[in-house]
Amino acid sequence: MLTSLKLIIRPSTLSNYIVGTLCSLCIACSLNAAESSNEENSEALQVHGFIAQGVVNAHNSNYINADESLSLELTEVGINASYQLNEDFRLAGQAVYLNGGNRYHAGPRIDYLLLEWDAFHNEAWRASFYLGRVKNNHWLYSATRDIPFARPTIILPQSIYLDGFRDLGMGGDGGAIKISYSDDDFGEIDFNFSRGKSAISDEQSEVVIGKFALGNLDHDLDMQASVYWRPTFSQWRFGFSALDSSFAYDRAQVDNYFDSEFEFQFYTVNALYEGEFWQLSAEIAQQRYVTDGFYFPEFHRDNIAQGYYLQASYKVTKNLSVLTRHERFYANKDDKNGSELAEISGGSALSHFGFQNDNMLGLSYDFSSNFRINAEYHWMQGTARLSPIVQSDPIANANKNWQVWAVQFMYWF
Amino acid sequence: MSDICRWLNVVISSYVNYKDEIIKTILFKIAVLFLLLFPPQVYAIHVISNITAETKSLSVAQLRRIYSMRQVHWKNGSPIVVYVLASKNPLHQKFCKQQLRLFPYQLDRIWHKLTFSGYGVAPIEVATQQALIEAVKSTKGAIGYMENLSEASDVNIIKIDN
């Protein structure tokens, strides 16, 4: 099990150090690269991007907007560049603009900006180090959750890819290591490790803890690791991931809440099957969530939540696929119907705050190699994964049953 | 043609009871005659590399590693530059199934993840088979694929061992 480590270097100092080091390395390597021929440079530089716009509507919920109206708040735009500085070093970065309504705060973001060092390679092994802002590469779809054409559905399973935690779950400023091993007997094995810190904006803070908490929420350095294995020539791939993270809340001078610490440990097991017509995927997650303080100084809660989803897609024609998913999430594994939560809250929480289930049906149609439309309908039960996450809103989330549908066009290059 | 005959024999045998040897032989002869009269325009997909590459043969697993960007250097340590056609291109689809034994969407998934997460780069996509051949010819360390060997001059043909 992973445990929290406190680095002697403060995270803000660490971020400055990382940016400074990255800039120095870039200048040094660029000078070196400038000596290369133009032909080599054209292969060294790769630029890609995407643009996606959709319509979305949530019924009986403020998941997208407060008035439950038809919304165009389903915009995702991104552009990235990768530049091979020399044989061992590569610089890469991506900027995105996202608007998902109430799901996460709208605006531009530096998605990743990193320096890759290809430290070791031969025919079987490859070890790479990444320094800078790195993406979470540990869950089945975590590295591509904002990339419309590289994720299975518009709205991902909230038991794992919680929208309210998007900026925290996406990655952080720090470093990552990726070690790959390929062998004709054992197949393909990948080990990933990362350590980083996410800056939490006021808007993100509001999504997580609600607008009545006036203090600052800070993310300490987190640690994540994952292992993936695909047996030789197999259509199956299996993975395991672990995350250990902590947050601190510093109350404002006048505040409804108190200084607090949140500890978060998250484990997932996943499987993926890739057949000619059928694709199956499943992830099972367990999270331990410890709260000290916040509601009152002596408050202590140690909670274990569980969730899973099973997903199947079938290729009907060369360009058309149908997809279905069944998902369950329980905020407390010992109180799956939320009755205990409702009882001890004294009326501030409803029993359906204790779980969130989703049954969805979707379609995907490819117009060409880089133009697609996705459409999906979700039948939701329970509101355990709706914002604000720490303190659920009994007025906005009053309905146990709610539905979301979305249609999105996407183009990429 | 001998491969097609073998395949025909297997198909016919699987549909006809093994005791019906005469029917099986007649069906086989009719099928071979049909193929001789109307030969299908079938070209195998060939893996090609830049003329400077030292590697003359690869296993299917190695070729998969190269196209899934797990192996990015040749055995001698020089970088591999991977060229492909668009994922819906019929030649690319044939290459994926015949040589890599992968479905094109599996490669798309790997490449999209690398490209849009910052953890790697995808192969360089070109528009036509001719452009692909030209790119392999002119780029040191390049690998690609082609259908018609009559156009294969100034490139290495890499033998794929099963």
C-alpha cells in the first residue's frame, strides 16, 4: 500500500524549479537541434488537435445547469505539439479549452507540458522519465478523458472518472516514470509511476466543497502507480492502479467550516477485451476517504466507497457502433442504500446521496478517419457523485432518478 | 495460388463429410478452374524500410511493437520512423489484419493515447501509398508498407517471420 510522503521541498518551490529546469533544458536542446537539417525537423515536430461541440440536457438534476434547459455547454478544443529535441529528449505540451456546464469549471487549461527523457531502450525494454505537468496515465481512460474521440462515451463512468474531481484526477505538476517490457513469451507489461500536485482554483474548490466553504483547499503531493499486462497476442489486457493523496482545508477568518485534512486512497482493477466486433471493458474501484475536521474540529470519518462498471460495444457496420454500460457506486460500502446516511444527518442528507447508478445506451458513427458523432442516453439513480462532492446539496439534488442525454460532433487531426 | 488452393481444400473439407471424397474432389476442381478463369487481383502486403536499415527480417510480435510505438529504435540503436496511411484506408486496414494481426481501431487507440496525453508520438500519417513509399525511400530509419512490389525500388523488403 502506498503511503503519503512529504517532500522537503515545498510544492510551489518544486513547480518553479520544474519550470525553470524545463526552460533551461529546452534552450540547451533547441540550440543543439537547430543544427539538424530542416528535413529532420519536419519529422521531429508533430502538431495535432481536436475540436468537439455537442448538445446536452439533464432532466431532474443540476448536473449540467440549474434550469435543466438544453445546453451547448459541451465544448472541447485542444491543440498539442511534440518536438524531438534530440535522440533522448522530447518536449510536448497541450492546451485545451473545456466547457462542461456544472460538471467542472469552464475555461482554458494547460493540459500537459513536459520534457521526456528516453533514458533506456533496447528491443525488449524501454524506460522513460517525464518532468513537468503530466497527465494521469493510470486508469483505463484517465489520460484521454477529455479527448472526445479517444474515450468510449461523452460522459464517463462517474464512479471512477468523477467530473467534479476532473482537475485533480487529470494529473499534476511533478514527474512520471514509464517502464515497458515486451517479450514473445510474457507479452507486454507496463509499469507507470507518478508524483505530482494539482493547483486548485477557486472555481474547482467550489465544485468540490461547495460555495459556502470560504477557505482554501490545497492538494498535497500525491503518488500513483499502475501495472498493465497484455499476454502475447491476446485480445485481453489487464491492469491495476493505486493512488494515495491528501488535501488540506484552511478556513477563512469568517467561515462556516473548520480547518481540516482529507486523505484519499483509491484502487482500481480493470480489464479490456478488443475483438473484431465486440469490445468489453470493466473497472472496479475502491476508495478510502478520511475526513478530519471540516464540519467541526473534532469530526472524524473513515469511509470506504466502492464502484464498478461493465461496458460492451458492438460494431454493427464498418462505421457504426452501439455501446451499453452498467455502473454502480456506493459512497459507503456498509450503507449501500444510504439509509444510515440519511438517519445520522438529521435531514440534511437524503438516502439517495449514498449511491449513484447509471445505465446507458450510446451510438457512435464515423464519417471518416477523423470525423465522428457520438450520442448517448443515461438513466441515473442516486446523486452520490454530483457536485459539491464533500457537502451534497439537498435542494439541487432532491431527485433520486434523473436522466442525461448528449450528442457531440468531433473532428481531430 | 498454392495458398489459395490449400485454403479452398480446407474450406471444402469443412463443409463436406469426409466420406464424400468424390464430391469433395469435384468441388475442389471446379473451384480451382473458376480461379484459373477469373484470377483475383490479390496482392500481399509487404513491409518495407529505408535502404539504410540493417534489419532484414522481423517477427510479427516485433512488428507489432514497432507499430504500437513500444519499440522505437532498430537493433543497432538508430531511431525508427514509422509511416502509415489513414486508419480508414483499405490498404492500412489490410496491413493491420494481415501483418500485425490487429484491428485498426486498436492501433488508433494506442496512438491517440500517446499523442494526446504527451506520453509519446504516433506514426507519421501520409495521404497515399505513393507518398508512403517516397517517405520511406527518403527517410533514414523509416518503415512502412506497400501492396504492389513492382513499385519497390530503392527500399528494403522486410521478411516477416510467423
